[in-house]
Amino acid sequence: MRKTIFITGASAGIGKATAKLFAEKGWNVIATMRKPENEKELNLLENVTLLPLDVTNLQQIKETTQKAMVLGDIDAVFNNAGYALLGVLEGMTDEQLVAQMEANFFGVVRVTQAFIPYFRQKGSGLFITTGSSAGLMGFPVGSMYDASKWALEGWSESLSYELNEVGIGIKTIEPGLVATDITSRSVIVSHPAYETLMNKFMKLIESGENVSTAEQIAEVVYGAATDGKITLRYICGEDAINLYAQRLAVGDEAFREGIKQMMG
């Protein structure tokens, strides 16, 4: 019997690549995005259903998840919607701080919460979340983005105990830099007092080596959905794997010194 995955943030990047891959693999895909009427590719695939979802809109989360559950048996939920708020904390408005956590953290929590009773009654189900290597290591000028991803780490690990109790799995994908349009969709806040640091780090990101493609990360998501393992974290992308190994090997302080040196 054909399986079904529900995906948030499917209009671009990892979300879209994952929707395409699961559809190719014979899954039914419920692809959600803020403006499905603007979608030009996924709407052409016969086993893909588009639904509107802004993960910062609690009422829409309730409506869309209910619609999805009526469509058929759902096996997995891929919480992928989010964006990066980059830059200097001193320059950020309170609205920007709240919006980042609403999209990247509370959006994931609320979509998950909406599906838990359904999976519990069914006795099975899997949540997969797009985390980040920035949820395992803190990087310059990313304090709020990194905070949103670190929050997901603690939340997922703690939540795994109660979900496992009722037959539900939870996993986090931890990519490094991915060649998607996230930088063009990022909110970047500068401040004259930190201009040198900001420029150095943005240059480092732009010249990133071993950057993964969205398609490569989609393969990891598919693996996580189908490998039958209870693995909590999937660190992926050569840059993330190498950096995290370095972090564990040298310790926190030496790692931070290494990041400073990388920026020159």
C-alpha cells in the first residue's frame, strides 16, 4: 500500500526536493506552503496534493492538518518550513526575534502537536524535522537562527521519550550549508559596530566548501523515513560532518577559536 508524507515549507529548497523525491519513490505527498497557487512544478505531479499552510498561523495549522488526515492514511510528517534571521542581536527588533521563533520553533511544535493524537491512535507514525548543524554548534551572527535550531534539538530529544511510549518516532536532519535560496529568503540585520565580523562571516558562508544540494539532503530525509532505525540525529553534508567531528574532538573553546581563525 502506498505511503503518505505531509511536508511543510515545500515551495522551495529542501522541502520541494523532498516532495519530488518521495513522489518519485511512489509515496503520496501532501505538500504544504504559504501560497500553493504560485506553485509551478509540484502541482503537475499526480501523487502530490497541495495545501495552504503558514506555520505561524495556528488556525491554519488546525484546518490544514485536519484536511490532510481526511485525505488518507498519513505515515510521516516532515517539518521543514523555516527561514534564517541572520545578523547582530543589537540591531534586531523584538518583532524579528519573535517571528524567528514562531516560524522555526513553534511552527514545528504546533504542527507536531496537531498530528500526535492521530499517530497515537494509529499506533505508528514518524516526525522528521529539518534541524541544522547550527543546532549543534553556534556560529557568528546567527544567534537567533541558531537558538531556534538548538531549541529543536532539546525539544526533539525530550519529546522522543513520550512519543516512543505510544509507538511514534521522531528524527532530526542536521545539514550544513545547502545550496538553496535560503540566503535570498533570509532576513539579514546589520549594525555598524559589528560590520567587520558580519562581513567576514557572510564572506565565509558565500565561499563555503562542500556545500550540499537540496537533493542530497532530500535523500537523507528519505533514508530517515525508511531505514526503520531509532536514530535521533542525521548529521549530513560533508561540511557539517567534518565540523561537528572537530567540535567533539577538540572541545568547545578550541572549536570557537578555530571558527575565529577560519574567518581570518
